Amino acid sequence: MRTVILGNRSAGNADALADADLWRPLLGAGHDVHLNYVERTEDLEHAAARAVRRGAGAIVAAGGDGTLNAVVNGVARVRGGLARVRLGLLPVGTGNDFARTLDLPLDPSEAVARLAAGRTRRLDAARLNDRLFINASGGGFTAATSTRVSSRLKAWVGRVAYLVGGAQALMAHQPVLTEVTLDDERLLLPLHLFAVCNGRSLGGGHTLAPDAAPDDGWLDVCLVHGTSTLDLVTLLPKLSAGEHLDEGHVRYGRARRVSMRFARLTPVNADGEALFTSRCLYQVLPGAVSFIC
């Protein structure tokens, strides 16, 4: 099987990919391995689409959640790409949240051995406006943190980068009045932060959706609203640990379609890739991805 490994040089542990011995289990399992390094996220999308057109049977994202996001979107560019190509993940990034949801080993050698075993699952994907994501999308304070976590900062201090970014975001934080529709239920809330999740965690291990399963056909939605910034600070450790479901200022549920309209431009991310927007439309895509895990 032609297997393309797409490596991101800006990933937190990308140097591990240079060891030729790392790939021996894949070669022994009959994979024709092609390693392709790129420098930028947008290059990953082009490379993934090109690999599909050239007949790849499997494409492995070697990096973090942002790398996997770019690969998924690149494969989806090609008509029928997601239906005919198996995807995999070698979690050598900083956050590795989707790898945690799938209980993938974070040691590169163990992760390659898991890929070589070839077990596949049909997993859901999700759409935010016109882009796909596979792990989670967060907004408000959550996304403001990620906009302050640059690739250079992650390379310098690793997961501590998210703490640095969070402290910076908190100083400028204000809730945003938001009209939220969860399938047929409408809400009007002053949101501090939210997460729409296929996986359990985001932002480097913050478990905002502890009940999420990436193959159940649902999006898990966490809304934090109507509390002071000081109380939000108190709540953050519970949000990170997944112990927030019974908190009065947290609404947690599931939906297949979620729409949000914000009273002002608001930071939102999908698998760590950030944008500013006044409106979000989320939809789950059940079983859209064949994933090696």
C-alpha cells in the first residue's frame, strides 16, 4: 500500500521523524512509505490532496491536531478522497488532543507500531462553516488563548505555551452575547467560552467534553456563560479536568447541528487553527473518516 507520511517541521517533536528506523514496522507490514516534509500548514493541505490524486491508500499526519486538521481538509478537497483513503496520526505535536481521545501512544515508535497493525475505525468528522475539523472547535476565551500560542512559543516552552497564552487572553477577556441554536433549541447567552467537540479535549489536554466519543454521530457542546471573570478563573481548573458538568454556569449537551451568532467578532478555532467571525454553523459528518488507530 502506498502510504504517505506528511510531516510538519513546526510540530513540537518533528525531529523524531528523521530516524529511518522509526518506519521499519510499516515497511514490514507491506507499506510503500513516502515521507514528505512541509514548512507551512497550507502546504500540508496541498500535499495531502496531491497524495490522494497520486493513489495513496493511507495518509499519516505526523504532527499535532493542526497538522491532522490540514491533512483532513486536503484529502477532502479531492472528490471521494475521504471515502477511499485511510488516515492515520503520528502524534509528535504539542497538544495531541485527538491522540488522547483515541488512546494513541505518544511515543513515536509505539505509535508507528500501532499504525503498522492496521486496525481501522470509522470516525465522525465535523464542519465549521466551510472547513472540516476532526477533534474540537472552541471559541471565546478558549480561542483567544490559542491565538496567543504561536508555533515559535510552542517550540520554545512546549505545553506551557497554553498557560502563557491563557494568562495573556484573560487580561483582555469580556463575554460576548450569543444566540445559540442546538438542533431545534434556541438560547441567548453571554458566553465566556464554548467548545463544540468530536474529541474529549482541546488546548493541550483541557477536557471540556469528557463524554464525547468520535464515532457516536453527535457533537458534544459545552457552553460557559453568565458568570464574572473572577468566577471564570475559579471554574477553569474544573473545566480543564472535566469536572464541570454540574456547574450552574455550564450548559453541556449534544447536537447534530449547532449555530451561533455573536454580537461582535469573536475568536474561534478548529483543531487549534484560529479565525475571527460573527457566525458559526457546525454540522456532524457521521462516519466520514476511516482512521487507523
